[in-house]
Amino acid sequence: MTSSLSYVVGPTDPPLIEQTIGQALDTAVARWGAREALVSIHQDVRLTWAEFADAVDAFAAGLLELGLDPGDRVAVWAPNCAEWTIAQFATARAGLIQVNINPAYRTSELEFTLRKVGAKAMICAESFKTSHYVEMVEALLREAEDPLALRHLIKIGGDPRRGWLQFHDVGADTNDGGRSRLASVAAELSNTDAINIQFTSGTTGSPKGATLSHRNVLNNAYFVGRGMGLVQGDRLCIPVPLYHCFGMVMGNLACLMHGATMVYPSAAFDPGAVLRAVELERCTALHGVPTMFIAELEHPEFYRFDLSSLRTGLMAGAPCPIEVMKKVIGRMHMRDVGIAYGMTETSPVSFQTTVDDSLARRVSTIGRVQPHLEVKIVDPATGETAPMGEPGELYTRGYSTMLGYWDDPDKTAEALRDGWMQTGDLAVLDEDGYGSIVGRLKDMIIRGGENIYPRELEDFLFQHPEISEAYVLGVPDHKYGEEVCAWVKRRDRSDLTEEQIIDYCRDRIARHKIPRYLRFVDDFPMTVTGKVQKFAMRQTMIDDLGLDLDGSS
């Protein structure tokens, strides 16, 4: 009997929300005005929804008074802080397009981004860790061969500085006329207007600016929150970066749509700060990528913290080892924690488990397709929809699909075909519509004609009691085309050897899947959002082993 095809459509109820971010904020104030909206622990900031909205409107009116017009781009370069979120909502309120700048960027990356979008204003922290943002911006403006479009520089914190406006001075003296103009501008906005530009990592070329609308992100935030059971009065701990969709959409905007409180434990991820925040603020929900949850679970004082208030949250941003998920549920009290899958270009979530899913589903799948979205699995070799249960590239289509890559019609056309976003991820759909990610299309290892999916091997290796983390990749091989390589982080005080890992693999997995190369490491090359950079690992192995791209040494 011919199997059905790998194509599913999400439910169409409840209906999509047709609001702008500003209108959604007005709704939140009307419903929960006196409740806490935002708590930034490291800044000692607490704002109710009414107070937060007032700060947003003042800053938005101030941006318009500077001479910025709807559609102008405003870059924001800072770690997690209350000002970042005020800027996020204020730019949306005023019809400006916020451009998220990765806190790890250096001058060349900053220049590329600012030129690409023609940013007219820059909001940045004075400094963070070893990055002196203000000095870097000044050096860029001073040394650039061609002038940038920047006209306004706004600084978060620190002492007054020539050429810079202080963040809290923008809109501080706004009068009724400024607020009136803001109201007029907001009334003319459409929820399909571009509101945010987020740049992809650029690991295979120059970064691309995924451009998102109010409609993209508000609806995604609503359905993400709904799926994890977020309700009025919940307190969501947000240690993930705000510059990324995980923080600003699945965190900030999900709280907006469900009346929850945004809680920032620190400027950047710190496992101890997260655990303290959960205890002090009685957080009921917690977000994180798998590496964050691993760091929290392995914190030397983990058992000293009272995490009993936790109930739900999401693990996303990278594949989740099954054993980590089980520990988060068992040791962190997060009985309703779920998995979410997506990408920046889809605002971001397209698959998610829900609180009603069984533990087995939540630890072994990415859930089912979100409402109002459709997905299919495409055979990379034929371009045809694959049979149900067969792996292929995941395509998704619907309200969440980005407007396009900013000022890059060619790259947009490559990524979007007939409205379908080609994710580059290899996935499988089962008969009940649950998806599983088996790897990246570009990461799939083809050894002697056999397809090997790194995710499967990573989950297998993670079950070893002395392995803390493991990542699998392919390296060139003259005979087989590619060979399997595993990078392994041992648990504290473990003296696990390569021979013991190979012995562990024998008789448990097929011979061709057993790693040819093993490397023990203390850390992995990571992006700021906690994604492992396998391309960097692969290049390291090629260099260290003296391999050519054809696998010869």
C-alpha cells in the first residue's frame, strides 16, 4: 500500500490576531495595568504594565521628535536590559524598524549591518564585558571611508558623552504635542508593516537580514505562549539573548500576549543568576537552549536553590538531548516544559510540543505544526514531497514566514519558493503529525553512500553516564567521502577514554556509524545563542588531521 505524503496543516482555531505591537500593548495595559510587566534583577528595575507602556510611549515620541520617520531603521546593540525592551516596543509603536545587533559583533560586522540597512539611529550600551560599544561606534564613524547614514547616537547608561544622547533623556521632556504625533503615527500603521530585522549567523556567507512584521511576531508569540500554557500571573525567566527571536518573541512578546511578567536574571547568561532569579522571583516558567539547561543542572550549588515554583518553559534553539529533557522535568520541577523548533525566518516557531503531549512525545519529538501553518518534507534528491516517515528537508509556509531578506531579492528568492521557506533542516513526520529533526541538510554525513544523521548519534552518546555533551559531524575521507567525528565533553572527574567510547558503541549502533575520530574538549565553539558551530569544529579537524577537502592527508 502506498504511504501518505509528509504534508500537514495546523489548526485554524483560534483565529490570527490582527493587531500591531502598539495595539497589543494598549490591550495589555487595559487588562493588567497594575501587574508587573518587567523585572530586570541586575538593574534593580521593576515596572508594571502601565509604567512600562508610559516609558515606551515617552521613548517612542522622543524618537519621532529627533526627526525619525516610520520605516527608518534603528539599530540596537546591547545585552539584556530593560532599555532593550523599551526600545523594542517603542520602535514598533512609532513605526520604526528595529535592527537587532548581536552583542558579540566587532567593528567590521557592525559596519556591514549598519550599511546594509541604512540605519539612521543607533542605541547601544556603553560597554559589555570586553566590548566597548561606544568606542567601537566612534572609531567606525571616524575611520569609515564612506559616511554611514547614522544621524543619532543614543547611549544606555554611563556618564554623558559628547555626540551621544542619554537613553533616559530621549522623550523625557515630551509634551502633549509629541504624544499626539505618536498617536497619529500609530493609527496609520498596518500589522503587515516591517518592524524588525534580525541577521542570520552568516556561516555560509554574508549575514542576511530576515525582515519580520508585527503580524509575524505577535501571532507567533501568542501561539508559543498558548502552547506552553502561559497565563496571566506567570513569571517567565528570560536568560536567552533579547536580540534573538527566542528572547524578544518567545520571551517578551509571549508575556505581552498572555499577561505574564518578563524576568531578566542578568545581562548575559549566567547559570547561577538564573537559579537565583527563579528562587527570588518565584518564576513559574523558564526558557533556554539545551546548553543553558545543562549548565544550570551542573551548577555546583544547584540543589541549594528552591525551584519548586517552576512549571513550564521551552527548550529550543538547538536539538535537545533526551536525557537533558528528562532531568529538567525531574530535577527542575518543569512538568510542562516543552520543545519548540523554528528559525528566525519563520518568526521563529513552526513546531512545538504542548502541555497535553505525553512525556515520550516531549522528549523525542519537536511536537506538531503550529496553528495556521503548513509544512512538508521534501526529498532533496527529487524535489518531491517525501512519503510519511521518510527523512527530507523541512519546508514551512504561513503567517510566520518572513517578508524577505532586507535589500536582498536574490537570497530571498532562493529561500522562499511559492511562499515555502526552505529550512535547511532534515526532518521526519509521523502519521500523527509529530516532527523529529534528524540533522541539518548540510550536516548530514554521507559515508560510503550511507546517510548518517548526527542527531541520532548525539542522543546515543549522551546516554553514556560519563558524557556531559557530545556533537557529531562529518570530516572529509578519501575512501568513504566522509567519516564520522565526535567531539565529547566528559563529566567532572571522568577519565573516560576513546577506547571505552568505541566499546560502548559496538553492538549498540551500526558499524558505519561508530566515530572514526574522537576528540575530548572542555568547551565547544558556540554562537551567542548557544548553537554549536559545527563548521568551526570541522575546520579544526581538517587542520589538525592535515586533511584536504577530498579526505587525503
